Amino acid sequence: MKKQTKIILIVGIILIIAVAFFYPRLNTQKTPEPAPGAGAPAGASQDLQVNAVKLKLETLTNQLQVTGTILPNESVELRSEISGLVDRIAFKEGQYVSKGTPLVYLNDDQLQAQYQKLQFTQKLFESQENRQKQLLAREAISQEEYDIVLNQFNTTLSDIKLVEAQLSKTVIRAPFNGRLGLRMISEGSVIGTADVIASFVNIDPIKIEFSIPERYASDVKVGASVYFASESSDQEVEGKVFAFEPQIDQATRTLKLRAQSSNKEGKFLPGMFVRIRFVLATLESALLVPAEAVIPELTGYKVFIINAEGKAEERIIEIGTRTDTQVQVLKGLNEGDLVLTTGVMQARQGMPVKFTQIN
């Protein structure tokens, strides 16, 4: 029994090995017949689903989003032209004053004394000059004697004008219409030519200074519109470009511009940071396509349109101005064309497409 059992086990093992070795080979030799339609990938017969826009003429506003700084229309730190003792301060901090308004009076006692002395001297030399002129007419004196007296008289007149000029500098006046800042001096103090009395600014109108990339330099024109808003408000205010630098900044490759705007309510103060929308140009009739529809190539740009047969058609285009979301098409497309905005990378020439039109 044991011998028969061993034989049975050996035969069984041999059969198992044989089946394991030959069965896979039998399966590989059988090539199952493909089911009808099984050879084509799923969905190959379906059209490409895309979105498209119908081109129409639109208004193109070529503009830049930049930042800038508010500058005063005029600004100065008030200083005295001469040294002296402050007799009286005739302004209040933060006060608005007109051009020529007296602001500070310096002590002028010494200059007044000199002026009075020169006036007496003037009268003396004036009378001497009159007498000498009469004597010269009668040839009682020489021309040289008369010239000496005349020179003394004219010198005195010049000295008087000099003292008058110094006296005018003892009164410090507003150089233009504007608003005074914080006072830096007090009555009774002695000030020199380097001492700041107060800041003085004119903020109506205001100036807006900003820079744009050099590639837009050729589009800049005096009178172009800018729209700006401060960090405290989203309300935009319009200004006009009135000047720009005649050269590009080599360090930043930008062009510096200045615009001007009314500021009657005083909402904008010098030094403020502002967001600026700078309008370079406005075209009334332009063909615009969404930026995502444009495919860049080595030789230019292309888009796909949907032709009358409902198939994708490749068009080579020439582009113009770019905005954040749109591209101007100069050549290659016509008004009314349906341009693909999705599926542009999957689209191929002549491929059937199904589209949803987006206005």
C-alpha cells in the first residue's frame, strides 16, 4: 500500500507540472476574434467639445496698471535770506495764505538807522550837487570838482537802494499761494539763512509721478489721460500727462512721467502712494480675441476657427496690442469668425468639433 501510494503521488505531481507548463502556451496560441467595433478607442467617433467666441468690432483701450506718488504743485522750505532776530510771526500753522502775504518779521532797527543816515547824506550831497552845477555853468569851478560831488551823490543813492533791499528781506513773504506746515521757529529766536521756518506747499492742482516700461515710450503723448486712486479709496480721479523725461532711465529701463489733476477738496497729499491706470491709446474698431485662444509659434501666432462645415480650421494671424485678457488681431481673421477658446491644444486641422458659443 505504501508503494502504491508513493506511485500515485508521483504521477499526480507529474500531471500537475505538465498542466502548469503546457496550459499557458495553449492560451497564447489562441487569438480571440475582436468584437465588432472593439478595435477603435472609446470616444474616437465623438466630436471635440469646445467653447468659441464670435468676433465683432470692439473698442480697444490700451492701458497700463502702474503705481506712482503724489507730488505738490509747488513746494519749498521757507528760509530767511539774512540772519536776524525774529520780532513777530504773522502766520498760524496749517494756514492757507496768498502769494506775497507777510509771514515773519525780523528786527530791522540797525538797518533803519543806516537808512535814515543815508537819507540825510543824500540831502546833503543833493544840495551840494545843485550848487556845483550852477558854479560849473558860470565856469567858477572845474568839471573835475563837479564830477567828485556828483559821484558822492550817486554813491549815496546806491547805498540807499542797498539798504532798502536789505530792509525788504527782514519781512519774509509767501512765495506763492499755498498752505503752511508746522512752525520750526519762535518769536525772539535768532535765525540764520540755513534755518527752516516752515514747509510751504501748493496742493491744488497736484502732480502724479510714475514710470512705465520703455517699450511703451513711443505711445506717450502730452495730454494723455491717467486715472488714479489712493489706498484709502477705490474712487478713480482723472489727470492729464503734462510732461515726461526726454530719456530712458538706464538703471530701471523705464520712462518717468508726470500728470496733473485738480485737488480742490485736498483729498490727496504729497507723498501718497496711488494706483494708476494709464491710458496709452483708444481704438474705436478693433478685432479682439481672448488671450487663451492665441497659440504662439516659432514663426508667429495662430488660432483655430470653426468653419462652415463645423470643423476646426487653423489660421495664421498677426497681432497688435495686448491687454490683460485680450489680444488685438491685425490680420488673419474677419468679423463674425468663430474662434476656439478651449481645446485649442487638442484641435487639429479638419477635426470635427461641437461648440458652445460664448458672447
